[in-house]
Amino acid sequence: MRDFIKGIGGLNFVMLLLVISIIIVSEIMFFQGNKLDAIFIGLWAPTILGFMIYLKKHR
């Protein structure tokens, strides 16, 4: 696990944990019946990943 964190960087690891937690929260909300809110929150994950890729390519 430490090699994985060291390989991708600490900040990237934290951002990936954030993305995973957003997906989990979105799924919980969806199954509780808040479908539109869940879809809105679920769209944050690919936005954050796209932002991470953009920053990595433009360093």
C-alpha cells in the first residue's frame, strides 16, 4: 500500500479517496430515493478526475 501511495503521490491518493467517497455517497442517496440529487453528486467524481488529469498534464 505504501508503494502505491508513493507511486501516485500523496495528494493524488487523497483525491482518489475523495472520488471513491463521492461515488459511495451518491449510490446511497440514489437507493434512498433522492435520485436527482444522487446524479448531481455522482457527476462530481468524473469532474474531479478530469481536473486531476488536466493538472497532471499541464505541470
